[in-house]
Amino acid sequence: MDAAEVSQFSEDLTRILNYFAVIDTWDPGGDLPDPEVRGRLGPLRPDRAQMALNRSEALSSAPEVDEGEFTVPPILRRGPCGSAEEA
């Protein structure tokens, strides 16, 4: 990173950390989300244990499989300095 990028990154990180400090001051006190938000959640169901898919069942509908794992297209690649860039 050059000096301008370091400065911008530092400013961005400071804003993020300051926002977390504001969030940390909030005490929900057991309050539920706003009714507007609750309405979007829909009815809640009780959690219950159930059997998960085994590997072969999970992979049976995958478009591509390689050595027993899902194959997905890359979305990031490594730049010249090892940093992640969009593919």
C-alpha cells in the first residue's frame, strides 16, 4: 500500500471502530426487535434436532465435484503482493 492508501485505510478503520463504540453503549435490556423488523421475520419455529445430509447426498446435486468436495468458480485471486483481488 502506498501512503495515501494507508491513510484512507486508517480513516476507514477509525470510523468503523468508532461506530462499534457507539453500538457498545446500547443496552437492549431484553427488548425485542422493532415490530417492523419482527413482521419481516415471519413465524418462528422451534428448533429440533434432525439428521443432516451425508456427504454423498449433499454432493449428488452439485454441478461439479472434485475429490469429494464442491467445485465453485473462483471469485478472488491473489495479486502480486499476495493481496486478494476480484477475479
